[in-house]
Amino acid sequence: MTLDPSRAKPSDLPGRFGRVVHDVERLLQACVADATVVGGWSVWHYGYVGRVTHDLDIVISHEHEEPLVRLSSMFGFRPLGVHEGNWPKLEHKETGIEVDLMPEGRRPGLASNLGPTPIRHPREYASSDGLLPYVTIAGLFELKLGSWRVKDQADLIELIKVNGHRMDAVHSHVAGMHGVLNERFEYLVAAAKNETNN
């Protein structure tokens, strides 16, 4: 049976990633914490099926950052050292897959070019009920427009191409967040249109 990305929950991911999600959900339950999947697996979920990722990115609340890291070893993870300006990271002991924790209140992007808006509480990004849901497509654009790395721009161009029917709502969302996000969104829409026409 082929997995339909648009219908799959993170817990439906096959193989190693499914095992990582299972253990993350156990950790979240122990901490009574909210989290939302963002990053490459969300890009895959929204239709860029060629997107390959080797880690799992989740937004967490500020209040749960310390307990999640502290208790992670009881649920199959190894906390990795945090360097200034980096996200906290966990390594899944069984698979070696890294889980990047993106805490509420921090800003996405490179240390030399941080996004204009902070990461919000994971409940504000959640696409549905469930222990570990995917981010909404508008929230995904918000975060990736804030990060603005080259691979984020490439991801969003591909998502614009396959989600044209959703782009008016996404545009309204990012325009209401910050003018810089709106400018970046319009730039990528034009780039996607140019690629489609050539």
C-alpha cells in the first residue's frame, strides 16, 4: 500500500521515521507537552513528494523545552549539546535520526539573518487534533519565509506550484504577520510562475 502524503499523519511515516515519531509522542505525553511537525516532512505532506529529509523538526512551547530535553533519555533519545544560536537537538538512539526542537519565542533563520517574527506556540500551527500533528500550510510558509535559507525558498517554490488553490489564504496569513514575509512570499510566487512558464 502506497502512503498518501496529504492524508498521512506523522505517526503514519514508514520505517525508521515512524519509530522516531512514536518515541517523540511518548515523550510528549510524559511531559504533557504540545508540539507540531514542521520542516521537510511537512513539505512532503503538502505535496512536494520529492523532498528528502534526514531529520525531524518540531515546534515546542518555551515552557516544555527543558523538561523535554531532560526526560528524553528515558524515551530513547540522547540530548545533543546546544551551541549558542542553535536549536536544542535530540538523537534517537535506535535510528540515529536527529530531532530538532524549535522553541516558541525564538526566531527562525541563520544567526546572521534571523527572521522578523518569533516562532509561536505549537498549538497556533497545528493543522488538526492529535498528539503530533503537521503544521498548517500557512504556518509552514510563515516559518520558512522567516528562515529564508536557500533550501527553504526552493521548498516554497515547489509548494506554490502544487498548492495554487491555497495560496490566497497563505498570502493573507503572511501579509498579516509582517511586511517582510509578504515581500518574500510575492517574490517566490513570481519565481514559481516564471519556472512554470519556462
